Amino acid sequence: MIHGGAGPFAHVTDAAAAARYIDGARAVVEQGRAMLSAGASALDTVEACAALLEDDPAFNAGRGSVLNELGAIEMDAAIMDGATLAAGAVAGVHNIANPIRLARRVMQDTEHLLLIADGAMRFAEQCGIAQVADDALVTPDAIAEFEAYQRSRGESPRFGTIGAVARDVYGTLAAATSTGGMTGKRVGRVGDSPIVGAGVYADNASCAVSATGHGEDFMRIVMAHTIAAHIEFAGMDAAGATQAGIERLRKRTQGQGGVIVIDHMGRCASAHTTARMVCGWIEHGGKTQIRF
């Protein structure tokens, strides 16, 4: 199951514009299906799917990330293994085409969970992750959105995230989330995406979650873990727990965003408080489903 962000998507005014998101999501879901069918682990699958979404300039992550208050890119990402609760995350990175792959290396190759800014970039060099040119990840859409933000005197026209959750043939769950953040955000701002329990979570005892939206609100209610707790301790299924989490977001913070969830039985769910959310999934080997 994958998502490409939640929000108003006011710029999507016709079928051609919508197809950019729908087709991109469908291609990634099908890649995830192929990997899992071939016996790939949930962890490898969510990493690969997140990287594909980072490579697609339609989405706010990797190439396509929005610009901060200085017109620069700062990206966050995290990945988590539901079998071991191992996780890795990075925040405030730049010049990295696939931050999710750097987050995976943090999980595998360090004793830490989260590396930020200069420390994360130094680690990327140490583990041989190539850096790209400053402008390689900046798209015309991101520039246009930044200019609109400046004209509106601080009203951010776009926030969003990409994410993937999966359950493999061994019953292991995994989750990944990656983002460029919010247009015009303050330098150094970190949202929920790299925060375990807020924007990402995976535990074989409950579910895998990836969130998208206004990160401050997701952190306030520890959104991803809230959903997991409803499943593990209240016995809810994915749909019930997801709706409970979204209702708490709405009532406690009036927050904007959405989540995708796969529970320990392989049941899929999604919900959002925004006008739209890009998501796609395959449940129990069935047909590919895309919603926008």
C-alpha cells in the first residue's frame, strides 16, 4: 500500500492533471506487488516503493520536494521493520536523491535511529551514498509553488509526503515515509515523517502506518502509534483503528492529512481529513486499487 500525499490538490483541475498522480501511484503499487510475489521482504519492498515515489517529480519527496523559506530543499525520511522494531531516519538533508535509502543505512549501519542535517550528510558520504547537484531535485512546480507562497505572504500552498507499508509472505510488516516538508517552512523545521510513532510505525503485533499531512498535528497526537495501539490493545482491525486515529486528529487538533495502514492480518485501510489523498493498494493478492 502506498500514498502520494494528502491535501487540497487545488491545481488538479482536469483528468490529465489527475492522471499524473494516478498513473504514478499505480506503477509503484504494481512494482510492490511484483517484489512481494517474488519473495522480497516487506522492508525491501517499502524502501523500493518509497524510492520510486521520491524519483517521481509529481510527489513532494526527493525530486519534487518543495522549497523552504530560503528557496532550498530540506528532506526528511524514515523506515521501520515491524519484526524487530528497528528503525532509521534522517532529517534536514539535501542533495540526496533518495533520502529513504539513507534512512535505511542509518537503521542498518549505526547504533542510532535519527541523524539530522550536517551529521546525516556526513554519514551519507561515509557510507558512499552519492550526492547530486544543488538544483537537481528542484522542479518547475516547486519553484512555482514557492513563488505563489511568497505572493500570498506566508500561506503555504502545499504540504505532502510519500509513503509505503507492506506485509510480506512471512507476515512481517514494514513502513516507510519520505517528504520535502511544507512550502516556505522555516529552515531546520522537522515534521512528523522521520518521527517514529508520529509519521511512521511498524510492529508485527499490530500494523504498519505511514502518515501525510500537517506534521505538527500528527506529532501532537502521536498518530501512527495511536492507530497501532487501537489494534494491539483494543482489538480493532485496520479500518476501525484508522478511522479512530483520524477522528482523534480531527477532534483534538483540527489537523489536515491522512494515513495508510496494513494490519497484522493483511487488511488495508486509509482515511484523510483533506479534500483528497493519493493512495493505492493491493489487499490479499487482489486487484490494484487506486484512489484520488
